[in-house]
Amino acid sequence: MPEGTQEVALRNSRHASVLAEYWVAVQKYLRTGDASLVEKFRGKRIKDASGVEVPLVTDLKQLNRLGSAGVLSFESLYGRAA
């Protein structure tokens, strides 16, 4: 996300489940350096509550930068519900 993090309200549990799996993958990568789970999300998108597709960040340099900046917190990903 070149523009930074953003809040995304989701409309259904399927997208919430994908986002939860993505979150686990990102956290594992940031803790261990193992990017195998992150790779599973390359090119994937989720739809927000208004139907707009939001890409999941899989660029490792970008994830490292965001992780180092402290912006990849639980609250930043799950800030609001639809």
C-alpha cells in the first residue's frame, strides 16, 4: 500500500476469514522470516463492505517497512466492523 495502511470494513465472514489467515501469515513472517504463508496470498484481494476490491500486501520489503514502523497491529487491521 504505497499510501499507507487503511481501515477496511468487511461485509461477510468469508472475507474476514481470509483476512484472518493473511494476518497470521504476515505475523509469522515478521516474527520468523518465513514468507511461505505470505506467498499464498500473492495477487489476492478481498472486497470491502462497499464491494471495492482491496489487494493484500505481499511485497516483503513493504511488509518489513510497515512492521518496523509499528503499523501492522491487530487494531490497524480490525479497527472497525461493517
